[in-house]
Amino acid sequence: MQIDVLLIGQGLAGSLLAWELLQRQLRVLVVDNGTENASQVAAGLINPVTGQRLVTQSDLETLLPTAMHAYRQLGIKFGQTFYTDMPMLKILRNDQERGIAERRLAQSEYCDYFAGFTSAPAGVYAPRGVLQQRQTGYLRTEALLSQLREFLQSKNCYRCDSLQYSDIRLEPTLLWRGLSPLNIVFCEGFQAIANPWFKYLPFQLAKGEILGCESAPELPDYILNYGHWLIPLGANRFKTGATFDRVQLNTLPTEAAKASLLASLRAVCPQQQTPDVYEHRVGIRPATLDKQPFIGRHPRYPQLYIFNGFGAKGSLAIPWYAARFADYLQQIADLPHRCDIRRFDETHFPA
Ligand SMILES: Cc1cc2nc3c(=O)[nH]c(=O)nc-3n(C[C@H](O)[C@H](O)[C@H](O)COP(=O)(O)OP(=O)(O)OC[C@H]3O[C@@H](n4cnc5c(N)ncnc54)[C@H](O)[C@@H]3O)c2cc1C
């Protein structure tokens, strides 16, 4: 059987790319090994202004509207709400953060993203003040992936299987288990570091842990951001996360991460002394050394592609880059240079 694209991985990257390619009438098969992935673990937060210096994410003006449009359209198509708009309260932790917040509030280019200083909600300790952010919210990634998997299955475009690289025949044409794809696109998340064709790319993976908690004291109706974050989910439940570890790159939950998340929560919400932790999940972010995605065609095997490297901001970035990738595959437009893997020197490729 001939198909246009064999796509490996059904995380957020593979799912949204498959959706984009199917909208363009391409014949697609998605293969995923069915293990828990970073996208299912992720909080799905979209936060236009991040970091201690409160700077806008690069290319925000294109990424944000595209992401909002995509999640709205998917919500309409499947009759569900995948993206929840929710204002975020940035708890200012020291005088430096307060000073930066004051400067940003005076800058007109930030006025779409900040509503101004506000008072701390009941139960929140914020002696340096609170900055209210706008255009923030979170994607229910797990629900979206599950819905898209069902959709792909209904179109015979999904297979639960683990791809072995040695099963791929490259010459004279691609062949994998009796299938003749014109192209293979790898969307393997962090597992790309084992991919023989793309492992040369400088990934900089980061493990993250997240807790699902239940609490008797009332929760605010806002996302709280205090270095870590809290997302209220309703019915006294909330998520808090996420840790960031570039050293222990495994998917084992640790007591140290749990203790650190609960300690920083207690510092801001003193009433949350002993929330009931009903869930503790771990994932590995496919982050990259230069903080830009890894997208493009293999320099020696032009029928092999990668769509990966979305780091800690997959929810914001993937919808826009999925459309750029599809344009590139269909030879409608070249890739933006910043994400194109041609930015890495070919001489570094292994023989
Ligand atoms: C703790 C944590 C919190 C996060 N919070 C946020 C957040 O708030 N906001 C945000 O935007 N991002 C967040 N992220 C980042 C986000 O998860 C990633 O940007 C995004 O999920 C990456 O998606 P992906 O599809 O590239 O990778 P993944 O979700 O890891 O998907 C890759 C898929 O490929 C499959 N696969 C790999 N190899 C094979 C093979 N050989 N055969 C078959 N299948 C294979 C895997 O099983 C997996 O299903 C967070 C990540 C973590 C870990």
C-alpha cells in the first residue's frame, strides 16, 4: 500500500501534524507505541510572557493566534473544550521582579498581556505584590490526544506499534512492513536521541514532574505562577508543577521533586499544608540547545523528516509549525530558517 506520510509518534507534535496533513488530503499513517508521553503529562500551559525578566515568547504574534484558532476549531469539530482561557497571577517574589513588572506595565507592547497589579486572592501570600497576566490558559492535552487518536483510528490512519529503525528500508524506495510511504516524519519527542538519522541534532532534554492534588481549603479561580505554578481544575482539584531536571533523564517519579513542589506551594498558599496528592507524573521535554524546534528534511535521505524539539512550549508553538511543515512538504514554501535543521553544520553528521 502506498501512503504519502508515515508519521512516527502521536504526542502533540505528531497528532497536530497528522491533523494538518489530513486537512490537506494527504494519505497518512500514524504509528505510536502507546506509552505515556510528555504531551499527556504536560500541563498544557500557554503563557505569552515568561521568565524572570517577563519577556514575550519569540514569534508570539504569529504563534498565539494560530494556536487559539487551532484549538477552537478542534473544539468545534469534536464538540469539546480543549483550551481553557484562565488569567494568570504572577506572584512577585522579590524587589527585582517587582521592578521588572513595573517597567513592563509602562511599555505599550506589553499592554495586551498584562492587566496590571492586583490584590492577592484569599489564602495567597504575596508581600511583593501580584501582577495579573492576560491571554493565558491551558490545553487539555490528554483529552485532545485521546480524541485525535480515536479520529485517526476511525479513518484507518493509526497503528499502535513500536517502530524499529532496522525495519525501515531506505533504497530504492521507502518500505516499512509492506507499506510504501513517500516520506517518513519522525515526531518521537525525546526518543529522537536514539534515532540513527537525527540523533546528531543537539537536543537538551529536561525531565519534569507534576502533581495532581486535592485540597480542602478553597482554591483561587486563577492560575498562580510563583516559579512553579498551580492550575485549579475545579472540584477542589489542582495541578502543580513542574520541576526541571537536565541530569536525571528518566521517567521515574522522585520524592525530592514532590517535596520541592509542595514546599514552594506552601510558601505561597500557606493553607495548602497537606494536600492529598492523587497523581505524580513524569515526562521528558524534547528541548533543544538553541531553544528552537528541529524541523526539516534529512540532508542525505530526503524522504526522511523530523518535526520535533518543541521543548517546554509545545501547546503554543506546534499548531503554527505544523502548518509551516506541511507547506514545506508540499513544496509551497520554505521553512523559517530559525527552525530548519539545515542550521546545523552537515559535517557534524555521523558517517
Ligand atoms: C512535566 C512537563 C510539563 C510540561 N508542561 C508544559 C506546559 O505547561 N505547556 C507546554 O506547552 N508544554 C509543556 N511541556 C512540554 C510539552 O510536553 C512538549 O512540548 C510536547 O508535549 C512535545 O510533544 P511531542 O509530540 O514532541 O513529544 P511526546 O509527547 O513525547 O510524543 C512523542 C511520541 O512518540 C512516540 N514514539 C517515540 N518513538 C517511537 C517509536 N520508535 N515507535 C513508536 N512510537 C514512538 C512516543 O511514545 C510518544 O507518544 C511539558 C512537558 C513536561 C514533561
